[in-house]
Amino acid sequence: MAEIVCEGIAKRFADGTQALQPTDLTIRDGEFFVLVGPSGCGKSTLLKIIVGLERPSAGEVRVAGEAVTGRDPKDRNMAMVFQSYAIYPHMTVRENMAFPLKLGRLPEAEIATRVEEAAAILELTELLGRKPAALSGGQRQRVAMGRAIVRQPAAFLLDEPLSNLDAKLRVQMRTELGRLQRRLGTTTVYVTHDQTEALTLGERIAVLRRGAVQQVGTPRELYQSPANLFVAGFIGSPAMNLLPATLEGDRLRLPMLELVLPEPAPGVPAAREVIAGIRPEDFRVAPGDGDATSFRADVELVEWLGADLFVYFDVAALRSARLGVLEEELGLPAEHDGRLRLVARLGSDCRVREGAG
Ligand code: ATP
């Protein structure tokens, strides 16, 4: 059992920066758990508190039921892999992987067995005699993972481990990491600012903003039932379209059309101003004159991505729409031109041209 519990964990740095508001999180035994959020939201700080590299200002960390809050990192039986994976250039792959075990004074035979096993899992066996300079970025990243695996820790803590790799390798290593974690079944906490990485890797994800957890859930839960506007806008690419609307019973009045909802919104007796979210994939191009759920749009930009077409468009009604509440909630920059552009994700066989109405 290596369940990790954070109870009331908060962090205020000496200079007064409140990096984490009091936070409760339970990471289940064997789970691949992702902390995601924009730069500076406190994810690395939370990870460092879990592994023991930072002391919390308040709260307790428990691993497998045992309080570890005051313990040194080396006494927590967790292995951390950083963005700048520190592997020693003067050591071979074998020596790099054996290093943490030598520090732990394990018998030579045990060290050799563990290194061989980890190398086999990571497909590094052929490379054990090489030095890091003779490895590719992806291979070096695997060596860094190897150093974590040989320790057979209760948990892996990974801080943006793929961000130094190029886009293609990142996708490949992402798949490998997911497979590796399922094979080892070790509790893993993974920090990233990349929501695609979070959705593909996380069994559950915690979305952080300004030091506070916004929502914890499976990728599907976050995507389909975001708890607030921030999560709605953060999860999904291209991002969900957010626009001002009025809700009254089962009527949702958007600037460009009125929709009848399948059922009236509960607890909304009178007309209320709301923000409506429309996922880019929920738009379609209407044939002919369309129907009551269609509207005219001016196409500004078309991006062709092979299987998908991203179409950025603008509708006349949005140019005069009242954006006040959106500006406040989403922090639109003061100098924005007051226009809302929407994006649709269409099949690549769709015939849409830039500049078309
Ligand atoms: P990134 O994705 O950019 O690494 P993050 O979400 O991991 O960001 P943290 O590194 O946890 O964010 O930082 C959270 C906040 O705490 C930031 O405002 C940061 O500037 C601040 N911070 C981090 N370390 C310290 C420190 N030692 N002293 C003061 N403030 C700090």
C-alpha cells in the first residue's frame, strides 16, 4: 500500500508568496495521478512537499498511513525525476543506474540484478556500457527513469519529465511512461502544465490554479463536467468556446441564436445571465439554409491538421455582444479588440474557406 494523503497542506514562502492554499488530496495506491495547471500555480511546490524537498507551512503528508511530514526525502522511499534529469556525464548507463543503490549500500549482486531488470524493462540493455553523451534525449530520459525504478520506491514523483524532449519524442515517451507505470503498478504523481499530457496519462487529474485545487477527477469527468470556468477553458484543445448568454427555463439565448435545452435548468426561475460553453467539436457546417440551430459565420482562419480542420470564425452578433462578465471571469486583456472569435473542429473533408461567409 502506498496511498499518499495530503491533509491541509499549505505553503507560504519566506517572502510572503502563498504558493499553496490549504489542500486536501488523496492519491490512491498504484494510481497514475497528474497535477496540472498553468505556470506558477503551485504544482512543483506540492510535489516537493510530498517528496520532502520543501516543508509545508501547515498540514500533513501521509504515505501508506504513516505521517512523513518532517522526514528527509531519503527516508520517504520515493523516487523523483525532474525536468532536467540529472544523470552523471562521466558515468556509464550502468553506473548511473547503480548509483542510488550504491549509496544505499546494497550488496553488489543485488545491485547488478536490479540494474539488469530495470534496463530490460526500459530497453536499455544494449546501452548499459555507454556514457550519456552517446545517447539520444529519449534514451537519457529512460536512464533517469531507470535510476528511479532500481530503487523500487513506494512512489514515483515526476516533475515535467518530458518537457526537454522534442514534440515527437515527447509523444513516444509519454506512451512508454504510461505503459511502464501500468507494468510496475507503482503509485505515480506526475506534474505537467500540458493538458494533453494530463488527459492521456492521468487515471485521475487535479487541476490547480493560483495554489488551489479546482477539481479532481478522471480525464472524462474533467472534460465532460468541468467544475468551473477555469477547468472548462483549461481542459481541451482547442479550448472550449465561452460566450455570454441568457438562460430562462429551457431557453438558452446565445448572441447568435436561441437554443431549446433538452430540459429546463434546475433552480433558474427567471432569466439569468450565464456563460455558455460550446466545445469546438460540437459545431457542424449546416447544409443549405440550415435550421433553427444554425447561424451565419465569417471564417477568419482555417488550420488544416490532417484528420481535423480548425476553423476560427466570427459572427456579427458577437461583435456587439456584452462581454463584461467574460472579461471579468476570464481576465481578457484590457486592450483586446472586444471581439470574440469562436473555433470549430470539423472533419478535414469539410469544405470551408478563409474569408467565406
Ligand atoms: P511551473 O510550471 O512554472 O514550474 P508551478 O506550478 O510548478 O510552475 P511552483 O514552482 O510550485 O509553480 O511555484 C508556485 C509559486 O510559488 C510561484 O508563484 C513561484 O514563484 C513561487 N515560489 C516557488 N518557489 C519559491 C521560493 N523558494 N520562494 C518564493 N516563492 C517561490
